[in-house]
Amino acid sequence: MEKLSEVDEAYVVTIGDTAIVGMKYASQYQGQLDDRLKKMVLTRIQTVDKTITKAAVTDNAALTTGIQALAESLKSASSLDDVNDKAEEILRQLTVYGG
């Protein structure tokens, strides 16, 4: 994903047409997670994957760490069921933007 100037790091896991995004702000960014930033994140994701129509975006440190761990576990997962269960658990804690 092309870098947004507001974001230092972002971790993305997808479930169907929804991207779950955990992010850490760049040190110079003084704003907050608002609809403008969520739309920018969704737009960037859609440049990579047109099937994504919604994004659940968080800047919560604990949730971002969970999303990062989930993204890492996808690299070596033998079963997607466990990964999907964990992703859905995180998704239930977030508000979905778009769709």
C-alpha cells in the first residue's frame, strides 16, 4: 500500500470484502482517526484490491498489535479457520467504514 503521510505503520488483514487495519501514526501527525483518514485508508487499499468495499480502521495500540500478529500468522498458517476467528473477534470491536 502506498504510504500515507499521516501513517507510520499499517497492518492489514482482510475478511471477505472488509479490510481490518491497525495503524500507528507518523510522529509529526497531530490529528486523530476521523472519517477523512478512514476514507483515505480505504481508497489506498482499493488501489491494491478492488474487491474491498469496507475498512475497519483502528489506532488503538492493543488492537493494532493484534492485527499485526494476525497478519504475521497468515504467512505460516496451515488453517485459515483460526485466523478468521481471530480476525472476526477484532472486527467485532471496530466500526466499519464504507460499504
